Amino acid sequence: MKHIKTLLILFCCLTGLAAQAQVPMNEEQATAYTNPLEKKKVIHSLIANYKTGWITSDVYTPEGKKSGLNGTGFELGYRALYSSGMGIGFYYDHSETDYPISRSKTDNLKLNYGGFSLFYGGPVGRQWIATIETGVGYGYYNDGYTSDGGLGLKEGLGLEYQLSPYIGIGIGVDYTLMIFGNQKEYINIQKNYNVTGFKRLSLHAGLRIYLGK
């Protein structure tokens, strides 16, 4: 719960900045206002997110099978969204999750994902951008004892609020699947840690920087 509280506090702070950044408009200006991003043939965005999430797949540890392990992380990315509604982008996602190795000790599991995404979305009314994405890339994990890499898949939904033609804030949810091989090799390791893949559900909030005129 503390990670969700941190995410909410971050979003509230960003929302507060949004409120302070607004320029009051009279009725005539408000009626004539259109989202400046709607005029662009392509919206280039730099993305930085704070994330909290849960490993929804079963994780086999020395303390038994665990599910729903919670951790935090960050995400960095670039996205080009065209006026047609289609877009492409690249993301790097890093998360860290503690898991039990005894009744009194925990260890740290690091998940990394890097890959390309296809987007569909665009401006929706005044100062809002909505997107849906699907991506494929490379997933890698390291728990301090073993590591492996393999196929990574990602699905996500996002909503952004434009503070100005150049800066915005956003929230969203995404689901990442990482698939690894060599199951028997890991089962026989002394950690008794079965690693065939991970599924992770994440919530995020962060900043958007819109490039170009």
C-alpha cells in the first residue's frame, strides 16, 4: 500500500503543478481554444515514469510459492504519435521487488525490459492525450544468484494532461510478460527458485516532454 500512496502523492503534486501552470481564459478564449498538439502531424514525446507493480505470476522461493509480490521502479521512453492515430516508440523499464529467502531475510529481484511499442491514440479534447500500446522486446532478470534473458511482451493504456505545448503529466497501467527457458537448470539450483518467466502488472505516473514546434 505504501507504494500506491507514493504514486498518489506524486500524481497529486503533478496535478498541483498543473493547476498553477494554467493561464486563466475568458469565455471567448475557452470557446476558441483547441489543443495545440492537434495541429501537429506528429507528436514527439520523451517519457519518464515512477512505477509501482505486482508480480502476478507464481514465484517459487525457499519460503514457498509466492504471488502478488509488490515492488517499485521507473520507466524511460520515447514516442512518436502521428496525426493518423498510429505511433511507434521505445521503452526501458526497470523494477525491483523484495522476496523472502527465510523468515527474517529477504532478497531483491530486478526485472528489466527494453523494447519497441506500437501505439494508437491522440489528442482527445482540450489538453488531453489518450493512448493504447502493444510492444515486444527483451526481458532480463537478476536476483543476485541467477540471471537470464528472453522474450518480453507489453500491453498498456495511458492518459496524459498537457500543461503547455511542451510539458505534460501522465498516468497509466501496463502488463508485462517475460519468458525465459532452461527451467530444469534453475530448478536444480540450490535456491530452489523456479524461473520460467514473470508476469507483472504496473501503475505509473510521470512527466511528458513534447518536442518540436
